[in-house]
Amino acid sequence: MLLRSFFLATALLAVSGCASVRPADAPSATTASLQGDALRPAQAAGWVRSELYFGVGKETGPADRPQTETITEDTWRAFLDKEVTARFPDGLTVFDAYGQWLFRGAAEPNRLKTKVLVVLHEDTPQRRADIEAIRLAWKQATGHQSVLWSRHAVDVSF
């Protein structure tokens, strides 16, 4: 009986030590605050995430069409600076990737090194025109047939 009382008292002490009350003058657990300015709002609606997919490598696989030349890193950077950064100076992200697709009846897929450009921007006619201008400039500069554009509505906070 004495041993049982000892274990019960020990358990109660252990549990009571887990409960605590925060003193009134202790700092709040939430220390971050949302702040922003006109170009980088604390929170904004009406924005989109645009992703553009640019082929930059030599296509491999059973393609039966003329191949464009591999795009060098210097050529890509020059395009990015001239056509993209000029239109979206507040920032962007670029990922290295590769794409693949399988033509009907082909035994193996075609593959192509790719740059994925991500830009978060307001969903306005001007911004959509800027994206279209980038796509057109790439096709004219490289002879590529297309630049895939994917758009998704997003909520942003800076």
C-alpha cells in the first residue's frame, strides 16, 4: 500500500510539473508581423503564379522534326536579363528541369533539358501581355515552336 501511494504521489508531481502558466510580462509566442509596402504587400489577392517552360537542351529521342541548337547558359542569362528581368524586376525564380513526352507509336520518349521560370505577379492585362511578350521573344530568338505557360491563382504575402 505504501509503495502504491508513493507511485501515485510521484505521478501527480510529474503531471503537475507539466502544467505551467505564462507570466503576463513574458513575450508572446507570435513574434512575426505582416508588413509591406506598395510593391511587396503584407497580403495581396488577385495575384497569379505564372510558370513558363523553356526548352534549352538538344532534344533526344525519335523526333522526326528539325532540331534547334542547344541554348548555352550565357544565351539563357542574356535572354533572362533582357526580356524577363526588364518586365519583372521585382523578382523571379528559375529551376533546371527536363521534360519528356512520348509520340504515338514511338518506342522511347523524347527528352529535353528545360528551364522553368516562375513569376508571381498581379493578374492584370499588362502582366499577361508581358508574359506573352516573353514567350514570343523566346520563339523568335530560338526558333522554338512553343513556350508552355501555366497560370494558377495564388495568395501572396511578403
